Amino acid sequence: MIAPLKTEPDERSFSTRRRLRAARRVIATMLLTEGADQPSPVARWKAWLLVAWAVLAVAIYAVLMSGVAERFGIW
Amino acid sequence: MLASFLSLLTLVTIAAAAFGLGRPLVRALGVAEEDALTTGVFSVGAGLIAAGVGLAALGFAGLLYKSVIGVLSLAAAFYGVAQLGQACRARYQTAKTLEPPGAVAPCAPPRAAVRQALFWLAATAAAGSLIAALAPPTAGDALCYHLELPKRFLLEHTLVFLPDSDNSTFPLMAELWYLWALALDGPVAAQLVHWGLGLLLALASAVLATPLLGRRWAWCVAATVLLTPLVSNQMTAPLNDVAVAVMATLALSAWWRAVFDHETTRYDLLAGWFAGGALAIKYVAMLYLAATAVVTLMAIARRGPTRAVIMGGCGAALVAACVCGPWYLRAAWHTGNPVYPFFNDVLSGAQPTALFAEPGTAASPRHLPLSGRPVLAAPHLAVACALSPWQITMHPERFGGRGHQLGILFLATLPGLLFCRRLRGLRFFLSISLLYFVAWYGLRPNVRFLLPILPLLCTGVVWVWMEWRRLPAGPRRCLGCLTAAILLVGAAIAPLRARDRWPVALGIETRDAYLLRCEPSYRAAAWANALLAPDDCILSQEQRGFYFNTRLARENVFRRRTQYDRRLASPGLLSQTLRGAGFTHLLLAEAVSGPVHYNATLSRLADQASSVRPDTLECLAECEVVDNEGSVRRYRLIALR
């Protein structure tokens, strides 16, 4: 017998789908190696570059918003 | 104090009624049952749209009476409370928690101390906004139309078309929610509705971010939304930007669950319901939904199958059209252009309408018209767009004012995404943000209009925080301290901004006294309300018409519509001409000092008419008003004889 073509969307209930996904996650966790959830660290220079950018942006923003730049005609 | 309490009670009633209207809808669709937060947020959002549709139906039928609205509201609120009790009992019995079962965080949840700190900072910002929202409204746009139009609709009991108001044919669902609050209490309750929508935006952001980040980190997204200066400022005034952001966020949340989580196809319909709500609030929703459609098509083109998604999208579009359609049909009926006044030259063949044609006018935002302006060449637009995040952060006054600003958090943090790993769904969110941002920059670069993508940007910010664990200890501590300082300032802004509103919020100062001190048009309105009959009609240079009981037409719109100043054969005929147009009085407004500017056409004509035919104009009252920013305005109320 030829199986009928499936035209309707999956009728499985909402909770069944959630349980299926949760089960897949559990199996995936079992198959993953020890320490696989420990991501590689970011290079030190990249991290400091990010800090430098954030500090620079915050400093300029603080100067502009506090009115210091306007008072001294810096910007 | 009692007045503030009653306004808060009105907000609670409206929230309960919205839940009562939305809960059966969400239950009938069989969606959003996984956890209390998702159920509650989707229900209240869906109920608000249902209420907006119902109020619009009452308006089209000419049934906008306080008694009708009051009875229906109380019935819906009691039903909502019963629904809430039933839901709480069911959750207690099945021991469901706030944590959705399928939401798994990509890394360990944040430490309890971090969560608590963020909660208290967000609570501080929300409390500061609440104090400000408990003072009577004084925001320019609110008094010009967000509250003025619903007040007029309520007085006329119908959704009347006002030819001398550019905004009366806009999509006005948020304004109908304000009408709801005006009918139950007054303008402060209407303002509190927008404050409540700010809270709903934060919760909707948590619902949106949960499938990507897990619920614990999604709460950090919610806190970040509330700590954005733009949001805490918007929550203090009855505008419509937060309202459209709420509906756009809920639409995307439902759409994500329909398309990528494959939970149930009926999420498509819910997404359409919210998309229709967003389109019925503000035109910018079109940009957001178009960006979402484009990014979805790009995503499913890679992954397939596309047919189910396209069918779902068609269903959602149909529902959205049913929700927002009446507003666009109404605009087309009255003006010949469904999106009036945008693209007026293309769609109705009329002259290009320079939106709010008088830049710098006391209450007119300095928006650019959508059509008829020079368009930047693509390379220039790309360069300008790339530089604009810096510009809108450092110079927000060029993009709508310092009050409406994103703050430094996004510019300082989001470049960290370059060092982050890929997160399922984040590219989808950021692609929508990027497309919307480019369209926003090309069309209407006002920071307020970025609110719909704020939850998406906050999701990116929180993912960067989550990835900090990959940084070496030194940089991580530096970034942690810097971010804590930014958030601390973000939390302090709202209470500091509300420092002069404590007395009125707590009832120490009366609302009348507060308005006389802070709102210049209130004194002129007090004269007019005392001296004029309800059926009189004022032609006014002051656009803030909410506190006037009589009908008030904006002089700049009337002049643009009729060219009365050019058709006047002699200044002596001014009174006769304006009386022929139905006006009984003039309200002349002039800026004596400060940055305020009024177009002087009517003042000049009135002065000339007074010198030629002094018997035709009678000055009933005149005074100078100093507002709380130090600007001095002179008002004259003149009777046409």
C-alpha cells in the first residue's frame, strides 16, 4: 500500500511538541562531550579594545550631556 | 491624593477590562498557554486591541457616551477579574510557574544579585515615571491631538472629521484608549494608560526574548527596556510611540513562535491581530512589518518550507487588514489618501503637503515631510546611516530632543556583538532592526520612532552581557562597572525629571495650580471657558487645544486649507470673513521671549483690522504667561463682531 501524502500540518499538540524538543535537548546534552558548554575565551586585546571603546563613548557622552562641552565651546 | 488614587483605579479597571476581553480570544486560539507571563501579556495586548476595535465601532455608530463606555468597561473589568481568579486557581492546582517549559537559556542564568539589582533599578525608573505621569498632561503633542481628538470625539459622541486638524484622519487606536480613560476619569488617567503601556512593553520584551535567551535573561531585557531614557520619558506623556512599540513587539513574538518554533499555526492569526493593532496606532508600524516580512522571506528561503509560512503570513495580513482597515478607509474617504498626509501628491494628486509646515511653531515637531524632499543618493545614505548611531546618541537634540534619547548603553555595548558567538534568532532580530533603521533614517529620523526596535536592540545588549563570561577578568570587571554606572544613571533620570511633580502627584498641590504654573495654554483656556458659550468656535494660533471646552481650529491648518489671508480684499473684512467661516473668536498668541515661535499672519491681520475697523474686533482678555522654561508668551482672546 502506498502511504497517503501528508497534506495537513502536524496535528501533534502544543505540549507534545514542547516535550519533544525538551527530549531532544536532553539527548543532545548526553552526547556532548565534557566541557563542550565552555566557550572559547575572547582574545585579551579584543576585550581591552571593547573596554576602550565603551569608556571613550561614555566619556564623550558625559561631557556632551553635562553641558561642559557647550560651556567651553569644545563641540 | 484622592484624585491620583482615582486615576490609578481607572488604570487598573482598564487593565482588568483588557484582560477580560483578551483572555477568551487567546484561549479560543489555543495559544500562549505555556506560562503565566506569556498568557497575561498576550491577553492584555489582545484585549486592548479588542477594546480599541469596540470603541471605534461605537464611534462610527455615534454611541460614544460616557455612560455606555462606563457600563461596558465595568462589565469587562468584572469579567477580567473573574478570569484572573480562575487562571490563578488553575495555575495553583497544576503548579505552573513563570518559567516556560521549553525556554532554555544558552548559558547559566544571571546571578541573583544581578537580577535583584536590575529589578530595583527598573522599579526606580518606573516609579519615577509614575510620579511624573500622575501630574496633569502638559506635553505639546498630547495637548494638540493625542488628547484633544478623543476629547472632541467624546463631546460629539462620534469619530467626527475635523478638517482643520492634520491628525484627525490618522489611525487613532491609542487615542481611543485615551478616550476610554477620559470617559472614566480624565486626562491623568489617559496619561497613566501610556505609563501602563510602558510596563506592558517591558513585559512583552521579556516574552519576545525568552525563546532566545531563556526567561531569566529575558527579565534582564525587560529591565533594560525600562531603564532606557526614551522609554521612561515616553511613559510620562500620553503619546502613541510606546503603544505602537508594544503591539509591534507582541506581533513579532507571536510571529516568531508561529514561524520558527512551529508551535501552532494559530499564532499566525494572533500575530496578525497585533500587527493590525500596531497599524491602527501609527504609520511607522508599516516600516516595522515590512522589515519583518522581508527578513522572514530571506530566512525561510534558506531553510524552507516556505508554503506554510507564506500561507500563515497571508492569514495574518488578512486579520491585520480587518483590524486596521477602518482607519485607512476613513482617511481615504475624507481626504482621498489612506495614509494622509504622507505621499499626498502621489496618492491623491494634491499639492505636496509640507507636514506641520511651520517648523519651530510652539507645538509643532520639526519633522520632515515624507515626499517632496531631496533624497540622499545611496552612497551618501549608507555613510550617513553608518554614522547615525553616534549622531543620535551624542546629539539627540537634532533627532527630536534630548528628552527622547536612547542613552549611551546601546552605542557602548552593541559593538561587543562583533566578539560574540552566533545565537539562534538574534540575526533575525538584528536584521529587522537594521532594515527598519535604514528606512527610519531615510524617512523620519526622530528618535521616538525607534521605539519598535528597542526590545530587539535590548536583546542584543543582553546577549553581549551573557558573552562577557568569555572575557578575561580585568576587562570583564571594567565593563561591568561601566554598565552598572550607565544603568544607575538611567534609573535616576526618571525620578530626577519628576522632581517638580511630587506635590501634585501626592495631592499637596492642586491640579489647577500645577497647570497654571506649568502649562501656558491653561490660563488662556480658563478665560475662554469662563467667557465663551459651548457652541462658540475659536480660530487659534495656539495649537494646544485640550484644555479649551469650546471648539478650537488651528489657524495654520485653516490658512493652508482656505488661503483666507490671501483672499482677503482688505484687513477690515477679516472679522466678516472669519465669521462667515463659522468662527466667533480669535485666540492670538505671540512669543515675547524664549525659543517659542508662532506664525504671525493672524496677529498681523488682526492688528491691521483693529486699526481700520476697531468695531469689528473686541479684546476680551489679554495677558503674558511665563512657562516653566522661562519663555514668555502673550495671549489675546478677541471676539469677532
